[in-house]
Amino acid sequence: MTARYEDRIRRVLRYIHDNPAGDLSLDTLSDVAALSRFHWHRIFHAMTGETCADAVRRVRAHRASFWLAQTDASLDRIARQVGYSNTQSFERVFRDVFGMTPVSFRNHGVPNRAPLILRTGDDEMYDVKVMDAPARRLAGLEHIGPYEEVGRAFEQVTAVFATHNLWPQARGMVAVGYDDPNSVEPEALRSFAGIEVGAEFVMRSDLGEARVPAGPHAVLRVTGPYAQLSAAYDHLFGQWLPRSAREPADAPAYEVYINSPQDTAPADLITDIHVPLKGLAQSTG
């Protein structure tokens, strides 16, 4: 199944190469890959080791290198042909990729193909299970900022539950991550710190509501400090998904916390990472 995901990555890179001045946003590239916008970038980064934005810059620079070497087109024209509205931005990106200015390259450079390098390395073992997960209704608060600081929002949510004696209605703590930390700046990451509640729970005005879907999920259990979660996500999106017969659904991943750092040593923390999956009948190649 890895080949199917590799084919999609190659398809996206071909699209970038063929449309260097076009819309190469994450939404567009996820459509080209025919994968969920929530998970495409994680898969791409985990399999290749570079972000989609880095790939766009790299392929655009290599595309420009051919025109620099083989034509006498102006820098301004070449910049526009590879999607840059001004030569300053183009020159900065080109220098980052080739280590020289476009003018120096035109005088001395030899263009070559932009390589696709799939990440390789040790295949660390994680226990991933596919299971049907229930729909979850969450009462909580949005958090904007680094994911590792979502505890700040959880503190506020738990204070509301404690003050109003709502803990008897709580069913567990869940964090939903709406953005990929490899493609969004830490201060702009969006997440939701929630406590699972039932349908009978009366949502308070000082809490927000979020829902996660029922259906098949890939569930990876991580035992240890929360700092280990990043490597677990890389395994899920870079190794397990490409090798499986499954595809991620168009819904964000979320974490279910089995215990709490307030009364559990870091080495004993248990976190279940959930990735919603498409049903097998809905999978597309």
C-alpha cells in the first residue's frame, strides 16, 4: 500500500512542476492527492521529510533554473512564471535552494531535476489498531497557540467543571488538533481542549462545544511523556497509513487522555491518538 501513497506524492509534485504559477495551496494539493485536507500535509511531511511549502519552493526554483539556463527571459518574467509577484521574493527563494543568486546561476549553474526523496529510517514499532469509535460530544474551550500549551485551556475547562460540580457528568478528556504543526506557525495552531459529555449535558454559556465523528479509527496508544507524541504521529502518517489499506477521513485527529499529569508520572501517561478513517468501500486510489 505504500506505493499508492508514493504515487500520490509523485502526482502532487508533478502538478507543482506543471503549474508553478498556479494555486499551490494546501487545499489545492490535498485535492490533487485525493486525500483529506486535515491529514494530507502530515502524510507528505512524514513520508518525505519536507513540508508542502518547502516542496513548492524547491520545485519552483528548479523549474526556474531551466529557464535561466536555457532562455534569455528577464528575471521578472521568470519570477512570474514560477508564481512570484516580485523578483525580491523569487531571488530569496532561489538563493535558499541553490546557494547563489539567479544571475550567478545563469552565468555558472547547471540545472538538474528536483529530486523526490522519501524518508527512510528505523521502523519504530507502535501498536496501531483499527476500531469503531463512538461519536464524542465535547464541552471545552478553543486554544490558539502551540499544542504543548493546550494545558492552559484545559485548566480553565476543569475549573468550570469543578466550580459547578460537573465532574459526575464527565467521561474523559479529549484534545482535538485542527492544524498540522509542520505547516502552521506554533502561535496560530488551532485546537480544542474538551471534556467528553453525554447528550443530556446542558452546555454552559462559558464553554464551547465540539464533536468528533463515530466510525472506523486508527488508534495508536502512546505510553510516556507527551513529548513522544510527535514521533508517534510521524509513524501513523508516514508509515502505518501508507502500508495499510486505509485512508484518513476528512476529520481532524484527536487525543484521548487515559490518565492525567496531575496525578501520574510522565513515564506512565497514556494517550490514545485517534485518526478517523474512511470506510473501506469509500477508499479511492
